[in-house]
Amino acid sequence: MTGSPLSGPVPGSENVVPPAGCPLTPMPMTALPLPVPRDLDRPPLDVLAVFAHPDDAELICGGALAAGVDAGQQVGILDLTRGETGSRGTPEIRAREAMDAAEILGVEGRWTSGLPDGALEDSPEARIHLARHLRILRPGLVVTHWRTSRHPDHRAASTLVDSASFMAGLKNLPVEDAPPYRPRTVARATLFRDDAPAPDVIVDVGSVLDRRTAAVAAFRSQFEGAPAAGEVRGGGPERPLEEQVRHHLAREGSRIGVAWGEPYVTEHPLAIPHLGALDVPTY
């Protein structure tokens, strides 16, 4: 991660529920302060992972984020909430763990939008709030949760990302300090989701598996000794969480003939210049 040092006070509780149109609240590991007009001169992000809670991005799509960094892409993470209603850890602990995980993945920056954990919704105010983040960070691709989940925040995040991505391109949206911008692509990470359709894309994460594992393990308050977490469940206390995660990664990787893979759905056809560019193993 580039930019300012990953240090500073953890955001206070006064930033948890920002009123509509208020300044964005960056986490202390941010690579750029938000909002200031000069940030619009920075390179746009290639990929922005927008997930409900700290640790969601690492657990669900950490491999693709690390692989993007290694490919020279500008990659960032936006946590919609601070995870303040979670049963394990505290927002302050999770913020420090998020800093460690971001460093491990090597992403350009990590931010939190400060929306309320446990009450995330696709409201008009939340749409404008997230649209402003998207206008400033200007990601080409946004990756987020699959549409269904047992966690209501995950379901809400998926819908909110859709709404805010569209609205960010509207000229008359009441966001005065960043011009209209709309991400080209919204993709959904479907690892652990047996109810999702067959993936449109599977990313080979074999070269970054160790970093992916380390980034997840950085959230010790959430995952240390836990047999289940978030979308990962059902393995029983005798089956460690990491083993369950690797089982899913191996299953997805086997679809494309590699050891470890992460699945993604775009819900739109993928464009290729000619059939020779189609790299799909038939046998």
C-alpha cells in the first residue's frame, strides 16, 4: 500500500452513522485522505472490493485482490461498516486487523464508509453516500457480495452497490465535490454460495494462496479458533475454518483445472475479440 503511513487514531463512534452528504470517513490505513479535490487527480482504481464488514473481502475474494496487485493493478477495499455489532472483537480491534490484512494483500488503500452495521440498507441516503465514494475512487470494476446470504447486511450490500454504482453516474446527484462517474463492471464473489449460478469467471489464486490465507488469519478476533464465520459454516468444531475455506477454493479451482480458484458472477456476457481467445478447458 502506498501513501501515508498506516497509523493514526481509530475512527470514533461519532462516525458510525454519517448524515447524508457528510464527509467520508477514511480508516487510518487509507492511502489518501477523503474528501479533498486533489484526490481526483490520483489514478483511478482498477478494482474496488465493496463489502459489508472488515474481513468479508479477505475471506470471499482476497485471492483475486492479491493477484490483481501482483499484476500491477490499482486495487482498493471499501468496508461499508466497522463491524460494530459483531459478536467477536471490537471495531477498534477489527480496524487494526484490517490494516494488517490490507498490508498483506498489498492493496493501494482501504476505507470505511461508516454506514451502520446490522442496519445496512439500500436507502436513498446510503446510495448517495456510497456513490460519492465511487466518484472519488473511480474504480473500473467493483466486486461485492452475492445477492443472497443469511446475513442481512450482505444482502443489502449487494443491492446497495448496484444502486450506488448506477446513481454515481447521474449528473444531478447531490454530490458537489466529485464529478459523475460510473464503474464499468459490477461483479459478485460467489465463493461459499451454493445457491449462486455457475460462475462466469474463476480466478486462479494458486500463486497468492499463502497471502490470501495470511490476510484472513490477520482477523484473529474473528477467525482464531472459530469453526464457522460469515458464509463459512457447517464443518463442525473438528474441522478448522482454514480447512473449510481451502475445500471451497479447491472445488472451484477444479472447474478450471487448477488447484485453487475463486468464482465470480457478472450476470452479463463476457466479450472476447475472437474464439481463439476463449480459454476454457473442455477435458
